[in-house]
Amino acid sequence: MEVVIKMFIDEVVLELIAGTGGDGCMAFRREKFVEMGGPYGGNGGKGSDIIFKVDEGLNTLIDLRYQKQIKGKKGSNGLGKGMNGAKADDVIVKVPLGTVITDLDTNLVIADLTQKDDEVIVASGGRGGRGNMAFATKSNPAPHFAENGEPGEIRKVKVELKLLADVGLVGMPSVGKSTIISQISKAKPKIAPYHFTTLKPNLGVVKANNTSFVIADLPGLIEGASKGEGLGDQFLKHIERTRVIAHVIDMGAIEGRNPYDDYIVINNELKQFNPKILEKPQIIIANKMDMPNSLNNLKQFQKKVSLPIYPVKAITNEGLKEVIEALANMLIKIKKNPLYEQEKFESHILYKFKEEKPFTVTKEGNVWIIKGEKIEKLLKMTKFNTDEAVNRFANKLRRYGVDEKLHELGAKEGDIIRILDLEFEYKD
């Protein structure tokens, strides 16, 4: 018998390498009765994009846990007779609802996928290299060069699941959160008389007042959770989307703790993790009211806390109907706001304030090293198989200002210039 254990994974880091574009083709017409056949090489196809798409059947990122790198496919090369290469198939990465994708280099949010049909291109494939047909001009009607495909985009991203729930049950371990969610929904969390029986968030759908809402039972917090104590901050992120915080307090104090102190500790951990969480509406579910000291503890608690308090005996379902109705009425009045403000999202609008040189020049020993995304992309897309292609590359460097900069820095005839793995001699 095969046993499959589905772990709850809510955060992974991935390197994404989109597909390189297909190479352009250098070809010429070779037809009977046609003198001086012109260029006939087609363009390469686009490399595959890497697209993240919501799959409602998923509730964990377990499938991505061991995928440190996701690579796209190269587009098809261009062919003779002016035939363009085919675009590579996109790579689709399926993720659960509530997935947040963040670029680790800029720390900007690329996407927050909260709708069932959401999808986003996270890494774009490179364009196909142009064939020699594309370079034909009046002054050069038969170019003897073509381009390699453009490299695909490379990104390092954090993929994070933040559960979509309307209400978050928070509290110390063993205060009855799992019992409550099992009583008011069809969720079946593990319940046992010891700490940390809940090792992953449990979601339950609750129906009340001709409506329904989602409630999350979050694993027990302890003092220092925001800094990694106990189960640490592993699950605090799932509280961020909730619209209402429901504190579950052990009013019977069966473990010797003071109920009010529990409330203060949990709120402090929420504040340490994200101060905005405390701006959400809160209620108190005073559980274990069947314990001997619970009534006295409740009276003392009510003197210090002005929030709505609902005494319950979760084990027998007593008082939970009132809690459900109160939550449903609260949620009707609370809008669903996006988790991230628009300015924190990656912007696709580029503002160009001044023209800057697309490269840097440094000297190591006797070698001049040129670096820059634009220059390096030009190198990767150049096919050095004809003199014309080499001359085009040199002319492009000259137009970018590379020759001028080297001369300014004192480069001499015969000095070695390096761009990535390519080395050549400088000629003034």
C-alpha cells in the first residue's frame, strides 16, 4: 500500500529562466532563372514565457518545494525561404488562490493572485533573432548576417501563499480553536489534549444569515512567535488577509495562565509581525466557560477589554450560534480590501529622466572589462560567423560610446577588451 503525505508548504524561493528566442537564419534565394537572389532567412520564434496561474484545486505549494529552478524553452530557429520559427510553448506554473509573488532583487510584489482565473507572466521569453531578410536596406540589399535569439528574462522570486479567509481564529495553543472550527463548519482538524496539534491552517466554510464566509483556524501562537518561537511566524502571514480577528481565550485558565495576559501576548505578536493587523475589527470568543473559575475570570476580563465578548462552551456547541451570527453581521459591513497597495506592485511604466550609458568599464590587470545589460545582450545575439556580422557588432559598440569611453580612460592600441567570455584587441 502506498501512503502519500501532503505537507503544507506556504513559501518557496525559485529561480526563473524564461526561454531564449530562436536564432534568425541567414539564407539567400537559390532559384532557377533568378539572378542575384536576395536574402531569404526568416526570424526565430519567441522563447517561452513563465506564467503563474491559479488552480483552485491546490491549497499548498508542495509541488514547487523541490523545484529550485524553472526554465523555459527556446523558440524555434528561423529557416530559409523566409520561414519564421515557431514560438515556444509557455511554461505554466499552477499555484493556489492567495499566492503572492515577489521579486527578491527589487522586493516589489509582481502579483497577488486572488481570483480564480488570475494568471501573470512573471518571466518573459526572449524575442526571436532576426533573419537576414529583416536587415535588408537600400544601401545593403543582401546582408550577410543574422541575429541569435534574445536571452529570456531571469528572475529570483519568492512565492508565498497567504490564505484567503474572512475570519482568523487566533490564540494560545490548546484554547479550543480547532474544536470551534470543527463545530461550526465541516472542517476536520486534529484535536488532542496537547500543544501544537494543529500544524497547518485549517479552513472551514461557515453558513449564517443566508450568507457564508471562510474561517481559518491558525496554529497556536506563543510569546515570541513573531521572532520564530514555537511554530514561529510560519503562519502569521495567513492572518494578513482576514477581515476580522477572533481571539479565542481559555477563560477557564486550565493551564494556569491569566486570560487577559494571553490576550495581550497574542496582540503583541500580531503587532510585531505587522502593525496593520491590529487595525482589523476584533472579537473575543471566551471559551471553556464550563470550567470552575471561568465566570470570575470573565468578569475580570470584561473590566479590562471593551471588545465584543461571546462566552461559549465549544465542546458542547453552546454559544457558537451567537458567534457565527455576530461574525456574519460584521462581515457584511467590512469591505474586502487588497492586501497590497498599488504603489508596492512592480511598475510596468518606465520613466526616462536622462540618458545614461548602458555600460561600465573597469580595468583588471591589463584587461579592460565592459559590463552592461544592453552590451551583453548585443553580444549574445550576435553571430560572429561573417565579417559583416563582426563589423555590425563593432559599429554598435561605437554608437553606444564604448570606443569613446575606452579612449577617454587611456586604452591603447592592442589592449585586451573583455565582454563576458569574448576577448578582442582594442584598435584606436
